[in-house]
Amino acid sequence: MAPSETPQTVDATVRRVPRYGVFMGIGVAVGVLAAGILTWVGSYEASTTLDVVYPPGQVFGFLLLWTAPIGLALGGLVALLFERAARRHDRVVRVNRETVIPADDEND
């Protein structure tokens, strides 16, 4: 049996959109890398006020608390800017829309 509706021709907008998760993941990876570099170049001398030396692992963890969220936010911001720039290249195309009814739904 044929579909109950006739095919329609409608306008659709086609645009490229960046994957936000990928950009945000790259931002977190850059944040982890930045924390590693900052830990590596930091000095581990005793604090003058507390006379405490913090181990590199603790410094790395504390830096991750700052660099990972900043990288996440910057990655999202870059993706948002790419989406805004890609919006200029939107295209409107004509597409055919059809409704298909599966054979087992026809008898219900």
C-alpha cells in the first residue's frame, strides 16, 4: 500500500557545526599539559612562612584544579566562535520529504 501523504518539497538549512565535546576535551588536555609544565618548572623550596615543602604530586593536583576548568571553558569558547564563523556559510536547499509507513503498521 502507498504512503498516506504525498511527497512534499520543503526548504532546509544546511550548516556545519563543530562538536563541542571534542573542543572541550582538547581544552582539558591542554589544561593538564599546562599543569604538568607548571609543575615541572616550579621551585620546591621551603615556604618562608610555614616552613613546608609541597611535593610535586600535590602541586600538580592543585594546579589541575585551576587549569582543567580553564581549558574546558576556553575549548567551549573556541567551538562557539567556530560555530559563529560557520554560520555565515549557511546554505538553504530544497529537499523532498516523504512519509513511509512500514508494512506491519498498515494492518493495525
